[in-house]
Amino acid sequence: MPCQTYEALEQSLKSARSEFAYFTFDENKALRGMSDRQSKQFAKKAQERISELSKHISWHRQTCAECKGPGL
């Protein structure tokens, strides 16, 4: 069973993915109220955050005794 840290990381990853979608999908352009350039900058930052969180989650799974499960 995952620990609270893992669950928090997963929630942050979900949030970053939503943020990325918010700034990349054309359907959201009217909601954004910003230029395409600004939108691309925010999407890039969200994509970088997704990458970092994914790495952190992977590292966490390998090192956390609670997330490894019993007997590992």
C-alpha cells in the first residue's frame, strides 16, 4: 500500500498533467486569456514538472519501505 508521500506525489503529478492540458488544448484558448507564446511557456513548465515528478515517484518507489510492500 502506498505511503502518504507517494500519494501526495501522485496527486501533484495529476495536477501537473491537468495544468499541461489546460495550456495545450485549443479548446481551452478562450478560457486562458493569454497569448499563444505565454501559453506555450506555461505548458513547457508543466511538462518539466511532470518529468521531475515522474522521476521522483520512480525513485520513491525504489527507496520507500512502505511502498515496496511486505517482504521486499
